Amino acid sequence: MKRPNRLSWVGAAGVVGLGAVMALGLEPFGLWPLTIAALGLVIATATRVQAGWVGWLAGVGYFGAGLSWIVDPFMIDAATYGWMAPFALVLMACGLALFWGAGFWLGAKMPNRALGVVAGVSLAELARGYVLTGFPWALVSHIWVGTPVAQVDAMVGPFGLALLTMLSAAMACRFKLRGLVGGAVLLGLGWAYGLYALSQPDPAAPSVTLRLVQPNAAQQAKWDPVQAQAIFERLMAATSAPPGPLGKIDLVIWPETALPYFVEEYPALPAQITAAAQGAAVAVGLQRVASSTEGTRAWNSLKVYGAAGQELATYDKHHLVPFGEYIPMGDLAYERFGLRAFAAQTGAAYSAGPGARVLDLGAKLGKVLPLICYEAVFPQDLRVPERADWILQITNDAWFGTVSGPFQHAAQARLRAIEQGLPLVRVANTGLTEVIDARGRITAQLPFGTTGYLDATLPAALSAPPYARWGETPALMLLVGCFVFALRKPRAA
């Protein structure tokens, strides 16, 4: 029987539903078998004529469900911006789904349709991570966080792991015994490798004790001048609390934009903060400003202060959130047309820092690679010439609500630790504040949505794994191989 060239409304709704089921593999649900099963069904549904539509519809369901937290930033001031929330979610889901639609369309043109779709969508996902500054949130590979399969990420990176995940689903998509066995074997090999990697002994850890401060400041209150002092006192109380069983604190860490004042206006603040830390250095998330003839520039920054309040290091966030921290082409609009409202150079948006870099904090604390919030989403942002001893992410996930956004964000940070073979310390305003070892295991954590602090030791670093050394090269090799085999006609069953 000849298949119709168009999907019925019922069929289209079913594909969107399958895409939404796929999203249940992401945090906080972690139902990865549903992702594999739904992805296999979508690939099986995609005929050569309908493939582009099928891919786009599945993407709408997947991104619509997986990125539902995108409405939360608009609800911080619901009276003003709440009406934008549904439009933002629909536009985001439909826009990102275009990558999947293109990948399915391209893949279905190849003689081996199922393998072609794997190659096409994998290429599209790689492009999604880089095009227009990239947005690799909710990759299919993210379903493996917290399972042994996540260790494969150290070998082939998140895009390579996404390809292997889709390949396992495609092998079983026709529900024939050979394909089901092949898909199960591929997943089994990944699981077995992960168990092996997790069983390996860790090197000796450095003798470094950290205090991670989680102030749990509501987003509506962070910039309220009436509440600023209360938030500051909350931070100072956690900083000055006496050391616990782990002994002397070496570094106190505050989350992204934690300081509710400008240091430029209150220059005595660093000494006041470090005095509360009783001899420990303090890493502070803050807004940094500098005036010029055109106006005041602002940066989303991390500053590290020594025991006497002296500045040890500064890092300015360089991978900014489009439309959240800056307006694309805002500076160009100012230079060409004099529009000041969107220009970073006039203080209407954050300015981008010069790029990723390693901060040397001395013999005790070692070399740290800092990330501010959104930057932990991008695996390529951690590939720097100088290898660090550990990674530090400060973030304010109060923007992401309380259901899925903060948990997905934290899960991606765990993958960054695996890819680099480095421990990652994550300090969040509302949570999740946690210490992650070099194999992505959580060694210490504060409960989400609580006020307090966590004293923890820094785990050991591993030698650089393949992804840290070679970047996307392993994934590109897998992708090329997938395309080569997709161009061959499959044997008749």
C-alpha cells in the first residue's frame, strides 16, 4: 500500500506527542528508555516525502516540552512581560525544530534512510551548537547524565554521544530482531565502558577546602534597593560562619551577581567581605562597571579577592545570553543610527569579556577555569590552550524557575566535568550548588531552594581525556562514517 505524501492532522499530532515523550529523558525525569523508544518511532515514521515535516514536528514537541522553563524569566515581572511567555516558548520550539526538520529532510534523501536521518540530525545538532553563537541545550546526549553511558562523553563529546544515541534508536526503529539486538548491544557497550571508567581509582586530591554560599535570593528581590542590605547580610553571615569538621576554609565562593552593590561605588566592600572570611580568599559574582565618554559599560563578572581585600583575578563573562544580556547588533545600531537603547557601549546591555581563560590563584588553589551561568552550556567554551586544575561555575538559576530549568542546567555542568576530566564546583543562587568530580559524580550538594552554605573539599583532576585534547574531531569522524554508510543501499531483509 502506498503511503500518503502528507501527514494527517492526527498523524502530525502524534509526531509532536512523540517528540514531547522524548523530552522525558532529560532532567529532572531521566526516563531515557522513553527517549530511545520515541526517537526510534519518529525515525520509522519519516518517509522520504514526509521526513522534513516529521523532523520539524518531532522537534516542536521535543523542544516545546524540554525547554518549557523558557517561560519562567518572563514571569519574574508577570504584569509587564507575562504576555510574552507563550510566544517565546512557541517561537523557540519552532525555531530550534527547523534544525531537526533540515536534518531529517537531508537524511531521507540518502539510500539508507534510517542511517541518513541519524547523520542528518547529528549534523543539524552540531550546527545548533555553533550557529548564531549556538544553543546546544537539550541535546539528545543529555539523557545519559547520571548513568554510566555519560562516561562516553569523555571520548566523543556531547555531539558524538548524541549521534551514537540516535544510532542505537535507528537500529531498532524497524522492530526487527537484528536491529533490536544491534541497538541493545551498542547501548550495552556504552554502559560497560562507563562502568569500567567509574571503577578506576582516582588520583590524590589536593588539600583544598571550599565554602559555597547559596543565598537563595528571589529574582524579584535581587535588585530591590530596600532588600539589598538584607541579601548582603545573608551572604556575609554564611561567609563568616566558623569552619566545620573540614577545618580552615581556603576559598569562599558567592554565586553570579550575588553582590547587590557596585564595588566602584563602595570601594571598601572587598576588604569588608574578606575580613568576614577570616583569612580565606573570596570569589564574588558581581556586576562590574566602567565609565567612558559614551556612557557606562557593564560586565557580568567574577572577582577573586585575597585575604586583605586585594584583587587577585577578574573574569568577565564573554558568552552572553542573546536578548537577555545583550541585543544582537545593538552596538551597530548605535554606531550607524545613534540608537542608544540596545548598545552595550552605552550601558544598555552587558559588554562581552575577551574570552575564556584560566585564572592562576596561586600554589594552594591552583589554576581555575571560570564559567558564568550560560557558559557551562557550551562544551567548546572550555577548550582553552592552558589546562586548568578545576572548573568553577557561578550561576543564578532563579531565572529558570523551579521545575526543570535549573536541573537541566546543572546536568550539563556534569558533562563538562566528564569532557575535561576536571572537577567542577557549581555555586548557584537558588541551587543546585554542588561539587562534581572529574567523572561527573556529585560529591557534595546543597538542597535546591534553600539558604545556606556548603563546606567541601576539591576532588582530584584526571589526565586530559580525548575530547579535551581533540574537541569535535572524534564526533566529526563518526559523522563522516555515518554519512558514508548512509550512501550505501541497505541489503534487502
